[in-house]
Amino acid sequence: MAEIEIRDVGPRDGLQSESPVAPTERAALAIALADAGVRHVEAASFVSPKAVPSMAGGDAVVAQLPTREGVTWWALVPNARGAELALAAGVRHVTVTISASDGYSRKNVGRSTEEAVASLAEIGTTVGDQAELDVVVSCAFGSPFDDVAGPAPITEISNRTLAALPSARLTLADTTGTASPRRIAAVLAALDPTALADLGLHLHDTRGTALANALAAIELGVTRFDTATGGLGGSPFAPGAGGNLATEDLVLVLDDLGHTTGIDLNAILTIARGLPDIVGHAMPSRVSAAGPLPRFE
């Protein structure tokens, strides 16, 4: 059985489409996730508050995060200026997104895919050796703008990313939930082995396929996943985007299969069941509603 790394992106991706939640509450959510055994948490974003008002105050979120052995706090940046702000706030693990879909890139960051890929070198120069970078490739398994019809764009962007930022991690995002096990296998088969060395997947559950996609990817050797407790999330710039793969849904199945995550399922369920009080609506996660599995030897 494998050790699976889970990064909970709820405090950032999960809340970006919600009505604004105060930085203190976002930080408290991130800390609660760490207390539950989540070793990687995407806690904040340094995008323009005009573009994403719910992510304003990223520096205030980061200021409240404790230094804790074994816990890595991540923050999203859109460009070199965002990277400067994140570094100034004390962030040392940075995610940046580019898109395989030109249509989504223009909606999400106001620039073409080509322009976004070209900016990676500038972000890399800004960050230098001050922080670890994880480049997240959006729409890696299909696009709502119908401009990603196969693995070729993902392979090209992945190769260019690793050429520009050879020490960066690479994460492929199913931004609008268009992936299937077949598409997961096709994209992974097309990637250079260098890109596969530490590949992560960021899965959304728009069509109810996220858990199946995660299990298919594990069978192919992937051991790193982005999730969000409660199944929160969804890009405000992608038509029809559903929430993230719920942390508790993945942890429940991985625990049952004998994989190791280090995450306390019951603690995550407690957090998930408190999220409606924060965001004002029910969570899509099935496990947060149904609870853990009964014993079955």
C-alpha cells in the first residue's frame, strides 16, 4: 500500500467562490485541518481582491498560521507581483496556475496561455530559492471552452514548465470535472517521465467522477492529491465548475484500502459538518452526510 499525500485546498480554492469569509476564520479552518493530520494546506491567495474579493487579506491569514513541524502552508499567486506579496507575508510554499485552455486562461488571469507560460520564468526569478513552487495546470483533462481535445497541450505545457522551473512540482487540475479514468491514463501516458516523478492531481467532482479518477491515478502511481474538506470549491471563472474532491471521501476509501494519509477521518468530518455555518449552505460531500464506514474485516 502507498503513502498518499493530500493537500487540502479548502481555505483557498474551497472559499474563493463563496461570500467573503474573514481572514481569522480562514486561518482557523487551515489550523483545524492541520490539527486533523493534514500535512499540506493551501491556506491563502495573493490574487487581486478586485478579481476575487473573497480572497482579500491573504497576508492576514498567513500571519495567523503557526510554525508547526510536519505541516506545510501553501499560498496561490497569479504572477510575480503576487509572489512578492506572498514572500513578504512569510509564505515559503507557493502555487501558481497556468492553463491548458486558452479560453479559461483569459477568463481566469486575463492573459493567454502563451503569456501565462512565458511569465513562469519571471515568477521563478522572483521566488528564487526563497520558496518551493508548485505549478498547477488547469483544464488538463478537457475544457468548458472546448479547446483541450487531447493530451498534446498538457504535454507541451508540462515540458515548458519544467524547462523554465526545473525544481518546481507539477500538478494537473481537472478544473471543471471533465476527467475520467480513461483521460487520466491518456494524459499520464503522454507525459515525460520527468514530469511524472512527483506529479499531483487536483480533482473536481462536477460529474461525480473525482473519486474514481483518484483511484485510477493511484493505480498508475500517483501519490499526491488536492482535495477540500466538505467538497467545497469551484472556479468562479469556469462555467459549471463543481466542488473539489472531498477530503473525507478520499480519506475514507484510502483508509479502507490500507493506504496511509496521516489524516484523522473523524476530525475531518467534524470540520466538514461545521462548514455550513461558515458558508451558509450544505456540503456536497457524501461522507460528511453519511459518516464513516462500519467495521468489515
